[in-house]
Amino acid sequence: MSKAVVLLSGGIDSTVVLALAKHVSSEVYILFFDYAQPQIDRESQAVQKILKHYGMSHNTHGSRIELPLREFSLSGKAWPEAFIPFRNGTFISIATAWAESNAFDEVWTGMYNYPIRSRAFPDQTPEFLGAMRAAVHIGTAGRVRLVCPLEEMSKKAVIQLAVKYGVPLDFSWTCYHPLLLGTIPCGVCDACLKRRKAFTLAGIEDPLRYPEQNRS
């Protein structure tokens, strides 16, 4: 069995990947990145709850890295709210270096391919994942493999898989702009809207409560 490094953000995708890795790996280690994202406190809380759930509180490493957090434009086109240039490539590169340095065989990530009609996230496309998979293989002389188990799945299918594996969805966090000191998601940012739509399509109730639900 392989030894896996899992990139965990506290979101649904990465938490599902953690559950999958634990089923097939002899050892799992977690990397969590603090890059001064606005939701860092809430993500950190989610990660700690998830790790406690899986009995992995001591199998983790947090890294503080500098990434350019600001609005970008390319040829006059504004990037979406969540886009940070080459974030996924940076995360995978650091994880690969850690894996090879510590004799781990695999790097697991919850990245998935955005639809072909949307190239809003150029570091989350089939071409990018293929190139990074090749770079990890070549750059480590085949000693580390990049694993992206969700890359062909829809968000709806990921949530259904989460239920199948008993993933603690109530601990997961998605929102970019948490309200009330991080206690509830805003419900209207891009991440919240995608999450809510996916739960609806999956026919599963989202365990998180949103502002309009708290008012009712």
C-alpha cells in the first residue's frame, strides 16, 4: 500500500479525498496551507474538526506561504473571485517536495476539471492536471504520483460519494466570506452558490445553515 500526502482545505472535495486515501493507503499525512485567505480562521477550524473525526490530529503540517491575493485581469478580463494565479500548481509542488523528502509515494488533491466551456480557472483544467501529473512523475524520477480521484466527477457526484463514505459534511467549510465571526456561511459567494446547488441536485440537505435559514 502507498503512503499518501493529502492536500486538505476543510472543503467538501478535499475531505472526500482524505476519506478515499485512508481506505487505500498504509499511511496518510495532511498538508494545510495558510496563504492569508480571508476565510483562513474558519478553514483552520474545519480542518481541525475533520482531523479529530478521523483520529489524525498529529498527522498534519500547516504551511504559511505567500500568494498574490488581489484582483487580476488578463486582456481586460476579470478573474473570478476565487482565482489565485497558479495556486494549485504551488500547492502540488510543495506537497510533492514534502512527499519525496519523506519517502511518501503519492500526493492526493481534490481538484476536478472545470467544464470545457469554462476556462475561468486555468490551473484546474484537464491540460493542467495532465501536465502537473507528468511534472510530478518526471521531477521525482517516478517516485511520487499525483492522484486526483475527483477529476472527472461533478460536484453533485462528489457529495453523493461523501455520503457513501460517511464524510462529516457538517464539519466542512466552503464560504469565502463567513458571517458572525465565522459561525455561518454567507450563502451568496461563488463557493456557497456552487455548494448549495450541488446539494440540491444531489437531493441531500446541506448540514450548514445560511443567513435566511437562521432568520426563519
